[in-house]
Amino acid sequence: MEGCWNAYLKWAYNKHIMPNAEKSGLSSNQRGGRRGRSAIACATRKLITWEYFRYVKETVLAFPGDLQSNFDRMLPSFNSIISMKYGMTRTAARCRAATVAAFKRNIRTAAGTSKGTYQYESGDVKLGGEIQGKPDNMQLWAMESSLLLKLHEEHCRGVELKDPEGTMLSRRTGDAYVDDKDTYASAPDTNTIQEGVENMQHHAQFWAILITLVGQAFAFHKCFWQGLSWMPLAGYYMIQTRDKFRDLDIWIEDHRGKASKIAYRHHDKPNDGLGLRSCPTANQTPEFEKRLEQATRLSSKVKNTSFKTSEAWITLRVCVLAAITYPFALTRFTKRQLRRLNTVIEEAFLPKLGINRKMNRVVLRAPVELGGIALPNTETIQDQKGITNVMRQLQLGKEIATDLRILIAQAQLDSGLTEPILDDTSTNVGYVEPGMIMHLHDRVAKLDGSIVIDDQWCPKIQRVHDISIMKKLSQLKGVKPRELQHANQCRKYMRVITIAEMASLCGTHIKPNRFNGRWRAKSRLKWNRQPPPTGTMWDTFRRLIKRAFCTKNMNRAKTQNIPLDTPLGSWYNIERHIEYDVYRSQNIMCKRPVEEGPSIFERYEIAGEANYFVRSGICTTLVHASHPTSMSEGREGHYHPDHQYNIIDYPNEQQRDSEEDEDIEVDGLETLRSSETLIACSDGSYDPLEQKAAFNWRIVTADKKGLTSGSAPVNTNPKYLNSYRAEFAGLRGAI
């Protein structure tokens, strides 16, 4: 009977009630008990949150709050209401509630489980809680907690993740997986730890009130809080330690009004949950120590067993590696750490597999098709799982995809590159904040690969001969990582990306105020918080800029302009993130007023055939195809631009596949349309020497009386051209 009952609950909730609940709109912050939302996905979102705030250097706090005996404290009557809300009939809900009430229950303690049972009898006080092990418990709590999470989000600010352009926004008050919820709080007004603690006090207390309404309570002995707050030190923002805010604490009241002091955990200490020990600082040591201990323990058990070769192989693949590498989609272990894991595993399993321990590792790792043994390698597994996890989340296009795009955009801005950071992996980005994105960049570069993300934000070069500052500096011979870090800090403080944004408008030299901190560009992007660099950092930046862009005039004084080796050319017709004072087109100039305020420009039009402009009113938008310039005032209200109009179209380096040149032939169109069966085929070819590709497709009827065919070259960026792309273009043409 128990098996039939559980089978019905699985069928009812998984096939009917939960799909209805998903359509009604469950909270995206609850990932437990829901199809396609795994613990690894929830942990991914938590890591993204921490990494984002390490990039932007803003205050963020987390309160991991575990609940006491979650399923045992759930209210069956409330669950019946929730189930009926999402499609369960009244009769089925009453039957489920009556069955739960009549269940016989054991008592489980540290000494074991009792043989005797107890149950509800008529006249007794009704027993609360769902029975542990029922297949509907997670789904019930997912629906129940979703309502609470939505209320929590309505009354608390939580955290916000924004991309540099402000076009993408991800807001939430926490990430929950079943009863484990990390509540977040930030300090958007002052970016101080005091404001962060005050907001966290409110957020955590409000969550405590909400869970009390449905019979739940915090397990205060498991709760703690930790966070990231920043203080300027020597041109960098450093994480504040506990002694800087020892007087700040968080107290949470339970349903009886009794307050409990929540323990503080250091930002380098892990939160052990969802199968991963994650730290706000992305410290990998705790997780590695756990996996090393696990590998050692499992290997010692294997050494004391007598396995057949087949049994040892199955144990290695199915049991040992599956357990050790479970969180590898989110880890960033170094090559040395992974070798230690390999050594521990191989010492136990190679003798069981009948393999000499001294055998060449190339033979061990090589695939069977090439004469190898195909012994799994933890380094390969980490790469496979990490890259697959990111690609899967991006392809799903849900909340984590948005978070990943925001994080990649912030990493892009922090790197200062003008090529997509996961596409062009040839540049050394060791000066960027380490984390998930930089680890992914390095591993893809090691594999000589790239990840192309459509519609991902990336800055552009501004003029002919323009180039990313950090790309050029990273290519200098003998440059040290610390020097690149200093230079990047100065660049971010000035809010520039390319040398054109740093140089003068004429494009021939760099002004001296670019190297002393007295000039900052007016950028509309959301830049990371950055303290003023030190004098040593400015000196390093100036020296590297001269080595990269001004080698012909290295001995200029600090008060002199530095001429560029290659003067900048025409402006590109693109949208710019820097707000310049004056813009011009062929016949119109727009000047930004001195006062800060809305986007209103003074408009100037050219006076007939004359070579001067006169004021003609105001405008709220810039004229099309305009570029930055400066202007001087002459006599009688005449204004003269200081630079000639010089703008060209931006080079389209990633031209999409073109269908305009496709040559289509049709014979027997009516026969094709009326035929019940059509046969289609396509093919593509690629010439790696000429860097050209083309495709051809055909659609015919079964009796071959109707025929249509098409062919065309594949016009795209040669960097992405291969035989697969040609074949896919043929398939698309046929479809």
C-alpha cells in the first residue's frame, strides 16, 4: 500500500500540480523540488553573486539560514490549500490529508529508530508535519516557500546585479534550495558595512516572521552571516576584517520573541552547502581539502578490497570519481591540486586494474581508439563540467543566463578589452579579479578554443588605429603582472577603455593630466568602484603607456604632451559611452551645457556656404553620424569647430551568414506544394586555404517530378568558418 501511495503522489505532483504551479509563476529564487533546477544551478547563482560584488567592489552580506526539521513542521492543512490552488481536486486533497493524519510514526534518535509507533487518534491533539520520505514533500515546500519568497522580495531590497550599460538587471533577496536559503543584503546608499548590517537585520528578521506563519523556525545553531565590505588601501579596495566592525551584530527574534545572536563567519571561511564549500572570496582551499580527504578515505577502502578488474573499473567510474568530482562544475582547482587528487586515486586503482604504476601517463589518458586505456583525469573532468555548466545555463536562457551575461559584461569592463573576453582568449588577463569567468577564460585558452555568445555586450574601438589599452600593455615584453594591475587600476579610475578615449581629440598626443588623477572621463557605463591610484601607480602607468604607444618620444617631461607613434584616424560611426562636451556632423554641432542635468544640447547650424556655425536652438538627442570635437567662439556669434568632420562606418567583423546571394531554382512548384512526401538533402564544403565556404540544398518529390534547389557562399567572419558551419548553412537554407 505504501508503494502505491507514493507512486500516486509522484504522478500527481510531478505530472499535474507542479506544471500548473510553474505556469502560474513560482519564485525563481526557489530551486528545490522543481524540474530542471538543480543544486549545482543554485550554487552557480550564489557564486555569481559573490563574484559580481568582488568586481564592482560594493558591500554585500549573506545570511545562510537553515530551518528546523522543515518537513516535520509543515502544516498539512496549509499544504492542502496550496495543492488545491494549483489544481488538486478537493476529494484528492482530503484523501491525502486523511492518509497523512492516519500514518503510524516511529521515533528516531541517535541510538536508532524505535520499533514501536504512535499515531493520531480521535480526540487527541492533531499532529502536524508531513511524513519524512514522502515524494511530495519537496514539491509542497517549493510551492509554499515560493509565496513567502515573493512576499520577501516585495518588502526587502535585497541585491541588484547590473551590466555596465544598465540594460540587464537581476534583483533578488536570496537563493533557496528547499529549506536552505541564503538571504542577501547590500548597502546601495552608502556602501558601508553599517548600512549592510542594518539591511541584513531587517531582511533576516522579516524572513523569520514569514516562515513562522507556516509553522517553521530557524535552526539558530546552524545560522551565521558573512559578507564583503571594502576599504581603500594604497590605490586598491581591500576587504575589511571583523576588527573593523566588531561592534556590529545581527540579532534575530523567534516566534516567542526571544532574540538570538547570529554568529559571524570570516569571509575566507566556507559555507558548506549544496555539496560545495563556497567562500565569498572564492577561496578554493577548503573545498580542495574536503575532496582530498574524500579521495584518501575512499582510496584506502579500495586498497583493502579484492576487486576483479571489471569491478574496480566500475567502482572507479561510478562510485569514486562521481563522488569526488560532483562539484567540479564550480571548482577552480589548480593543475597541481588536481595532480594530487590523481595521484591518490591512481595509487589505489592502478594495481586493482592490473596496470603498472610506472606506465607512461600518455598511455593511461589516451583514448582506446588510439591504443590508450582512457583512464579518467580530474583535470579533464573539471574542464568538461565547468564549460558544460556555463554553456548549459546560457542556452537555457533563464535567470542564471541573465546573471552570467551580467557577470561576463563586468569582467569584460574590468579587463579593458575590445574583443569578447571568452571569444578572443589569446590575451593574458592575469591582472583581472580571479573567479569563475577568468578561470573559464584561461581553460578555454589552454584548449585553444573560444565561446561565442550572441548579443553579449563588448566595448568597441573608437577610431582608425585605435586599440584597447590593456591589450597593448599586456603584449609588452617583460611586463610584470603587478605592473599590469597598477595600470588597469589607473585606467579604471579614468573610466577609459581604448587609447582614443585617453588621447586628445585631434588624435596626435596624450595630455599630461591623464597621468596624475586630475582627469576622469564622463562615462555613462556602470564602472567598478575605484579609489584614487597612488603616485607610484601613476608612474607605472605612464611608463607603460610610453613603451606601448609613444616609443619615439620617451624622454618627455610629466608636464608635456606625449606624441603618439601612430596618430589616430577617422572616427567610427558608433554609440560612445563617454559623454563629450561637443559633437559635430557635416552641418550641425551640439554642445552639452555646463550644468549637470537632463540630456539637452545647444544646437548650432552651419551658416550657408560659410565656414562657421551659428546657434539655432536646443535639441534633446545627438544628430546622426556625429563625432566628438571642440569649438571656439569667434566674433558676432560665430562658432568654429576645431576639427574637420571625419567619420566612417564601423568595420563589420562579424558579418552574419547572407541569404541575399542565394541562387534558388524551382521546377514544378505546384507539384512540390501538393506532394504529401518531400525529400530534402543538403551539404556544405569549406576550403581552409582560401578561407571560403559554400553550401547547396535540394528538395524533391518522391517521384522526382518536382525539384527546387539552392546554393550560396557562406559570408561570415573567417575566424568562425569551418565545414560544420557550411553544412548548418545548407540545412538552414533547406528549411
